[in-house]
Amino acid sequence: MRKEYDFTDSVRNPYAKHFRKQVTLRLGTDVIAYFKALALETGVPYQNLINLYLRDCVHSGKKLALKWAS
């Protein structure tokens, strides 16, 4: 291993900005409990499970069917 490395010609990863972005969401306690229980079963962190579920919704084109009571 070298004592020093020369990074003068290095280039930033152009895809790095597309990885993840931190956001704040207000989720129901029942939703969080559901995903935390699922996390215990699968061994996958609950935030990753929520992300995987939302990604699946995006790829499959799922849309909510909301009906407002008048």
C-alpha cells in the first residue's frame, strides 16, 4: 500500500446522484409496524423493504384507486 495516492486526474461518478435521496415521510404507526415485523421475518431492514415495495409499484405502474365520500 502506498503512503500517498494521486487523485488529480480522478473523475466523480456521474451516476452517484441517482442512487438515493434522503426524504422525510409521515407514515402511519400501523404501516411502520407492518414493515418492521416483515423486517424481522426476512432479515432485511424495514426502510429497505419500504423502498423495495415502492420501487415495485413504480415498475409495475400501480396506481391508487381513491373514492372520496361526498
